[in-house]
Amino acid sequence: MADHSEAPLPFQLRKLGHVVLNVTDLERSVRFYTEVLGLVVSDQDKDTLYLRGLEERSHHSLVVKRTTEAPMYERAGLRVFDEEELELCKRAFEQHQLPCEWVECPFQGRTLHATDICGTPLEICATMDRQPRLDMDVYKHKGAQARRFDHYQITIPDIEKATRFYTSIGCRVADYITAAGHPVGVFLQMKDTPYDLVFLERDGPAFHHFGYIIPDIQAMLRACDTMGELGWGKNVEYGPGKHAVGHSYYVYILDPDGHRCELLLPPIVYMDADDPPHVWDVVTSERTTEAWGLPPRESWFSHRSPFRNVTVTVPPAGGAPMTLEAYLQIAQ
Amino acid sequence: MADHSEAPLPFQLRKLGHVVLNVTDLERSVRFYTEVLGLVVSDQDKDTLYLRGLEERSHHSLVVKRTTEAPMYERAGLRVFDEEELELCKRAFEQHQLPCEWVECPFQGRTLHATDICGTPLEICATMDRQPRLDMDVYKHKGAQARRFDHYQITIPDIEKATRFYTSIGCRVADYITAAGHPVGVFLQMKDTPYDLVFLERDGPAFHHFGYIIPDIQAMLRACDTMGELGWGKNVEYGPGKHAVGHSYYVYILDPDGHRCELLLPPIVYMDADDPPHVWDVVTSERTTEAWGLPPRESWFSHRSPFRNVTVTVPPAGGAPMTLEAYLQIAQ
Amino acid sequence: MADHSEAPLPFQLRKLGHVVLNVTDLERSVRFYTEVLGLVVSDQDKDTLYLRGLEERSHHSLVVKRTTEAPMYERAGLRVFDEEELELCKRAFEQHQLPCEWVECPFQGRTLHATDICGTPLEICATMDRQPRLDMDVYKHKGAQARRFDHYQITIPDIEKATRFYTSIGCRVADYITAAGHPVGVFLQMKDTPYDLVFLERDGPAFHHFGYIIPDIQAMLRACDTMGELGWGKNVEYGPGKHAVGHSYYVYILDPDGHRCELLLPPIVYMDADDPPHVWDVVTSERTTEAWGLPPRESWFSHRSPFRNVTVTVPPAGGAPMTLEAYLQIAQ
Amino acid sequence: MADHSEAPLPFQLRKLGHVVLNVTDLERSVRFYTEVLGLVVSDQDKDTLYLRGLEERSHHSLVVKRTTEAPMYERAGLRVFDEEELELCKRAFEQHQLPCEWVECPFQGRTLHATDICGTPLEICATMDRQPRLDMDVYKHKGAQARRFDHYQITIPDIEKATRFYTSIGCRVADYITAAGHPVGVFLQMKDTPYDLVFLERDGPAFHHFGYIIPDIQAMLRACDTMGELGWGKNVEYGPGKHAVGHSYYVYILDPDGHRCELLLPPIVYMDADDPPHVWDVVTSERTTEAWGLPPRESWFSHRSPFRNVTVTVPPAGGAPMTLEAYLQIAQ
């Protein structure tokens, strides 16, 4: 496979689009995503559910498809500015011998199915059908009142390869995590807020989580309470807590099929794009990832959703993460 | 009518109970009280609606009855501790030649219809049917998520007579408002939080407002937003704001029939019951009733709901209140 | 020691008062209690710190004394209605051969040092000096903005003995926790909100935690953030979370000497005192103590503060609590 | 003056920068802006105060200068991407015969003082000194905890001229307000959230208000409370309320010199930049500007801060705005 570091792909990503994932029980997922996250159903047929956040004009930011097999991810969605840019995108993937082909997707303009340099299946388009914003229809709001799709995090074995690829097509490096100098995580941006794309070094490609912005901490607790009341109380996996690095309150929850979602409060704006990336070393830094409280449990690190029909590669072994389990052993 | 100041009635009020009011369109009131206040319907027939707050175990704190006439108040409800106390209550009203008689009211134990010394029609009982608390069923909560009935305010021409009456049957004076030494308002307590009963000197008896406790300011705004979305945006009469005297954020809203309701945040606790009443003079005090912002508009002072079949008396003329209208004239 | 179940002590507790605890570094404790909890210093000398909540009129609800030994608790404080009741209290303790003596305590009226039937050292008085309420001085508020002292929880080996004692002097049983029918926890009330006194069956008497009411979830997070920023991030022991039984959001934090404090949101009001106690069995109930999320870590159960010079007794062995550590083992 | 509609100025604005205003008492302004808004002082000398929001990396977003004359505005600040763009900007203003000259400003890179086509004095630069973000230093946060500068609103007599000018240098039209077809207000964007620049048709140029983003409604009330406590309670001019058009909760406050500031909650993101502008007609629309509650008082419309040494022009007379005063007359 070609080295892309010297030859930037001649197109620019504009923003994240959506994710496409599988579940085993569509009605259960409707209930979870509308009652807990507070997403709105834009469209639904017997096999597919199209969801959007309360302030989103685009038709969907989450596509949930019924499967009779193990629930996995199908694709991560990206957006380019217009149809012309989409043509350039197609040519760039071809030129670099990465898989790509035109497909038809409901409610989207012409769409490209492509595979990035790490093997992640992508779905790229320039336009989607429009829907009304519902952020002002307060009295219908439910659960976390999720406002908009914010970011996703994927684990891959080679962080640097992913970084070279995505920075060549319009992403900026916002922050790095290193372990004794070796990069183990990278936070990439397209919009003005941290972050759009996060890659962590582990076996992959596999989907760790996607994040939605919610209005306030009351909404976060309402989501947790709703999970408790609807029988998913144990799926509140980690938090509520506060990221020391990411500048945000969070909670990580698991949907009924085990897909992980982060709910987070309105982010800071990076108004000064010429800031150099912030490097944070997990070994030498005095700061931990959390501003206070306990580290995540082991499942938060190990459990991820594979992509359908994608081979997972394991990175050279590194240090074990500081899990809650390890922390409790040490703390005894 | 007898002077009660020397001869305390030999029974004790325990707490406020409920209010009974009339509306012209019951379905509209269901919508208002469940979507805006977030009250729960305990029971409903074609003419009457029984509502309670989310944490209330008693069957109802608000009874809404259909009328084909002008919408008024029927009765203010009070509670005594047990049936024995209720018997004492009956005898005390009889002894003082105040109207009282046993009646049957659905969902309530034996009930007394009586008239207080100012002419206010009362409904007094010791017990009500029980309902489950719904404060933990968060995902069903709506609007202001009203938790519990808190207090009511009535205008009457003689504050001192009312004060003597109610302090003789278990109320404590928490605060006074005076105008150049003359009492124009009194705040009475039975529970540990300010206030239960408020009397203001004006023509009356007439009902000014009742108040419900709501969990936080997010709930207050959700109530206002819901009113805007359901076509009652102009019925957000005053606030959100903060009482300088009453230690609480508030908003005053009007139901579709013009009955006024205050939504207020969880109150302070008066843990030291031997505090003397606080006296606050509207003329000489540097503090205004509001911590910041504008005074209430004229309608907030003048508009009240009469009691059905009750004659209204006018007090000796006093100074005009500082209305928003008067304030804007002065401020020009 | 006499059995008190048949012969009620002829006096009534009115409310909780305060707690008296030891710390090793008074300046550090000033910083913790004013910046994290947001308590106000009513008075301070070189060895003692008197603190109160923002809405409290009483001089102190927390007394912090410097020690050069291991930091423990000195006394749990209770209040009676007046000096006459305090005399009755003295005679009752004497009659039942429980230790009691008059002492002088700064800022308090005449004070009784007594020992309850479980061996817990008490400090009982009727009056305290007054301080202004500071709940309205919003711009000076810090951290959790703790409003008022709410409850305390003590572990003792014999729940039933404690229950008989405290119900005989004015407490009501609000809730029970049982394990296969055997009472392992009791929640007692004096005020209208859950709870005042909580006893759990374990070795004791030992102090598990005291609780303060805070205004909203924003205040809870501000306390956690402040702990992270001041170097106490690991002392956020458990939460933020929600009690399924106690109707409240909570966080448990440890002060720099390891004393545990619960911060909780404004509680529900038990407006119907004739409700029978709610019994909740840890073995047979479908509900867990938490509405969602993980159980407390082992230290939350095992770590408590002993009382100075008090012998700890161990109860007959019972089942192990469901700790976070045990949960993570099972969940693997 | 040249018509710019056909010949776009060959440079692009990147974002708003800051505003420069005068006050008569600098210490009073320090108190107002740090205690009420919660801004941070980046630098201060005896005549000038440099302030920034809690998450801002740029040295200042608000420059407050002492004056012995009437307090006015000096300049509205804009930012371009880099020094090269700043050169292009200079040439563009020269080419169009608009005043512009290089000046030195402390803490800013090379700076251009220029005048826009409506006569508004501008201060344009590409870089500023950096300061640490303080958004995570929660325990030091005060008042409204203002996070970042968001937008400003200026009144001018010719909306269409301003629109042509600013859209030619990188602004997009987000929304229009019309009165019976005639444009009376325009909302312009550079960042992804509504709005950056707002122009209303009235006599001008004059400064109506600038806005800061605050984290939540608790912060808004803390700002109002602080104003009440520090003696500025009457300067809470309008709100808290909710814009029906602007998708946001707001409060308008006046600083001690009468300069108006809006505090607003985190905005929605316009993720679909190809949305056509939304047109909203004040005459024919069923929706009012406010989601609920009362209209602004007359001063909110009429009171604005002039720019120093700038001549004000009056537009052709239009309809009177719906002020609170007019509303109360009608509503009587």
C-alpha cells in the first residue's frame, strides 16, 4: 500500500457524517435511542432506523440496521463539501489503490463506499435530505436531549499511519497521547471543537464509541435515570465524570447490543487554530485522564464493536491500561 | 363575630391540603397541568380532575372542576392530624359561630366544609387515599416536574384578623410586610419551610396564587418553553426572577382560565423555629421584593380569582403598589 | 442495661444538631470544607473550627478539632426543643443508667454530654448562638454551596436496640433494610424529609458519613472539580449516582483525614407521616440500592471513623456486601 | 464611496476578535466584568483593562479603557487568518477608499485601524498573545462563568449596504428579519454557530450589545444574583427569557456605564452551511421574537452606545418596535 505522507490526497473532508451499526432487535433500539439519548426518528422501515439529534438538519447521524448475526458496525460516515469534492475524493482513493465504489443510500446524495488506509469501512457523501431542527420543540424532548453528533473513536494498531492519512485530507492534530514518547492516541479535528476523530492504539480497526452533545448535566442524569427505569441500569458503564484532557463532563453508556455511546456537554471552541497540538504522556504526566474519581473498568478498554467483514490486526504489545480493576488492586 | 385572640381554638392545623378551583374546559386544563406543571392525574371523571405532584402520596393537591360559569375558586384545603383532631376542629368552628358542616368528598376521609373568620371557604380533612410517589419515574416526567404543593396566597381586607385566627390554630408568623408600620402582608408557616399561608391586604377574600415546588431552574424553563409551544406564551406573567425576601427563584404563570400558579425551587428550611418574625417595610426598607430585574406588572397585583358565592370586602385605601407600569413611567 | 422498649424516655428529640470530629491539619480542613463543601466559618481559633451551611441560622453544624493523634469522631450532636426538655433529657439518661453530665461548649446553650444505648457519644443542647443566613449572598458561594446539615449514618452491631432507643425519644422509622428478614439497616426521621439518623449493622459504633443538602447537580460537580483541582481527586469515593431507595442523587467524598461526607440534592418531603415504614430486602428485592451504575467499592463499606475512646463491638457475622470489587469479579 | 457589491474585497475575515469600549471608573468595571460576567483579567494598567473568557486562548476579547468623557465605544475588532491576509485586507480598504492605517496595539500582532462602509471603526489583526485556558479551573470561576466572546450587534441606517460589504469579505447571511418585505435586520456568520455579526436598521452606527457564551442557566442566574448583591439589580434589563428565532436562552444586562451585554447558553451548530437564509417577517409572522413572556422595554430598543467621533445617521422612518411599554398599553 502506498505511503501517503508525501502525496496529500487532493480533497478535503468537511465534517463527520454518521455511523451505520447493526442491532438484533430494532424495536428495542428505537426505545433506547429515543428514550435514553432523546434522538428523533427521521425514518424507519422494518430493517433500518434513521436517527438524528434535536438540532440536526441532516436526515440522519445514526443508522441502525437489523441483523440476525452478531451486532457489529458497518461503516463510519464522512462528509465532503460538495459533489465536485466527492469526485476528487473518488479519484484520490483510486489513485492510492484503496477500495472505493459508488453506491445508492436512501436519504443521501451520491455516496461513496471506501476503505481508509487502516481498513476502516467508510461511507462518504456531500449531501443528505433535510429535516426540521427540533431543538426548540422543548416539550417533546426526552432523555439526554442529544443535540448533535460530535465525534467517534476507533482503535487501530498503527496510530501514525492513520494520522498521516487523515491530516492529508483536511484534519488537524489537536492533541496527542504518548506512552513514554510513543504515540498511543491521536485526537483529530475538522470543526472548531474538540474532537472529530480519535484513534487509539490497540487491535483494530474496531469501533470504541461515538459521542453526542447534550445540553446540560440534568440531561445526562435523565439519560442515566431512564436507563435504570427501563432495565439498562448496568449499561451505565463509566461516569458521570470529567475528562481532565478533553475539557468535558461525560458518561459512557452501552446500547442494548453493547455499542458504546458517550454523552458530553457543550464543548469548548478552539478559536485559535494555529495552536500546536498538545502532547500528554500517560507515563510522565502528573495529570490523569480523569479530573477526579475512579478510572474506567477493564471492559471500557477491551470491549469494542468490530466492523463487519474487516480483519482485525494486533499492535506490538504495550503497557496495560490503568483499569478500575487494576486500580482497586493497587489501592488495597 | 367573636374575638379569637384570647381564646385559641382547641385544635391544630397540620399542613395545607389542596385547592379546589373551576375551569371552563377540562381537557384544556388536563393539558396545561400535566404538560406545563408536570402534575399527575390521580383520577378524572367528566366534570372533575384530581391532580398531584410527583412526590406526593396523598391522592390530590389540586382539584379542577368544570363550570359553565365564570371560573372561580371553590375552596382552600387544610389538613389536620387525625379524625380526633377533626372532631375538635368541628367543635371549635361551631363554638365560634363560624359556618361548618360534614360533607362527603371523593378520595378524602370525613371532610368538613367551613368558613374562616375572613370569609374564605375551607375544606378540612385528616386523611386522603394514597397514591404511589412518582418522583423516581424520571423518564415520564414532563414540564416543570412539579414535586409538591407548597403554599397559597389570599388577599383579604384585614390581615391582623386573619393572623390572630390562624396563629390560634397552629400557624407561626414567619415574616411580616408593613407599609409605614401598618401590616399589609403576613407569611404563616406550619411546615419547616417558608411559607404555607400568605395573606396580603387588598379587597377579598380572593385567591392570588398557589405554589408548587419544582426541582431546578431547568424545570422552570421547560415549563415556560412548553407554555410558548402550546400557545400560552403570554401567560408567563412574571419572572423567572428571584425574591429578595422569600429566598427563592420563581416564575408566575396563569392557567388557561386565569388562575395564577407560582413555580419555585426547593426552599430553605427554617431549622430554628424560635426565630422572631422578620419585619420588612416596603416604605423604609432599602431592599426591594425582587433581588434584581423589574417589578411585577399591574395585573399581577390586581388580577385574582374570586371564591364562588363569597362577598368581597374592600380595605381602607392604602398606597398603590410599585407596578411595572408605574416603574416604567418613573424610569423614563 | 435496662430494656427501653416498654418505658419511653420522657423527652423528645427535635432534630439533629451537629457533629464533632478531629483532624490533623486545621488549615487544610478549612480549605477542604470551605472550598469543596462551601461551608462558612462561623468561628475559628487555633484548635477548633466552627462551620455552618449557607442557610443555617445556628452557629455551627460541623465542629472540627485539631488532634495530634489519629483523627476520629468525638460526638454526634442532637437538639431538643428548649431548656425544660433538656432537663427531662438529663433525668431520662440518669434513670436509665446511661452516662450523662453537664458541660460548657462555646456558642451553645447549656449542653449535655451523654452516651446512647449503643455506646455512641452524644452532645445534646437546646440552643445555639445565631448567625445570619448566607443563602442569598450568591456571589460569595463556593464549591457545593452546602445549604444545611441533613443526616448522619452510624454502624452499630445491634440495629434493633438502637431503633427501640431512638423511637422512644421522638424518632419515627421511615424505612428498613432487611437481609432475608433480618434487619440490617434502619432509617429514622425527625424532620419531614428522609432521613435524620441511619444505623447499619456492622462493627461499631463507628461513624460512616454525614450528609449536607446542596442546591443542584451543578453544585455537586463543582465540588468534585474543586477536589480534583486542589489535589483531592481520588477522594471522590463514590458517585455521582442515584439512590434507588433514598430518592436522591449523591456523591460520597472523603475529607483529607478520611472522614466521609455525602452531598445530596434537595430531598422529597414525607408529607404523610402515617405511612408505614417501607421494608426493602437486599436478598429478595429486584431493586438494587443504586438506580443505575456500579456498586460502591469495598472501602465505602469497610472504612469508617471510630469514636474517640469508644470500644467497638462486632455483630454476628452476616453476608458480605455487594462491593464494586465483588461485582467486577462476578461480571468478568 | 464605491459600490462593493460587484467587486469583492480580496480577503477573508476569519472571526470576530474583540471590542474596545470606554468606561468612567476602571475599578468598578473590573468588579463588574470579573464578578458578574466572570471574565479573567489578562492584563491591566491604570487606564486599560484587558479581559478574556474562561476558555479563550487569545489575550483579550474585551478591552475596557478609562475615559473622562461620556463612555462610548472605540472600535469593533475583527480577525483575519494570517499576516498575509492582513496585507490583503489593507490593500482592499485602500482600493475602496475606506480609511485604514497600521497601528501598534499591546498584546496584538500588527494591527489595522480601518472604517467599514457604514462608518463603524474597526480594529483588525491576525494574531494576539496567548493565555492559558481557564475553563478547567472550576473552583476559581465566578458569576456567569463567561466562556467565550460570541457576537456583536450594531445599529446602522442601511442594512443592505452592510450586508453587501460583509458578505464580500467572508460572512454568510444566516437569517433576515423583514418588516413587510423590507429588510430591517440581518444575521451574519463566520463560525459554525449563530451569529457573529448582527445589524439592525436604526440610526447608527451605534453599538447595541455584545454577547458571551455561558455554560448553563445556573450561571445566568448567578450573574443576575451577583448584580443584585453588588447594587446593579436594576441593570438586569431584559430576561432571563428565550429567543424564538435565535434558538437560545438569554439575559441582557447593562454594565455600570450603560454598555449592554447579552449572556447566552451554548448555541446550536449550523452543520449544513448550504441552508438558505431564514427570512422572518415581523408583520406577517405568527411567531414573535420571544418564545414566551413579555417584549423588551423601550430602552432596550432606543439605548445604544455611540462610537467615539463617529457621526450617526438616521434611516427613513419605519414602524415603532413592540416595546414592553406599548405592549402594556395594548394589553390593558
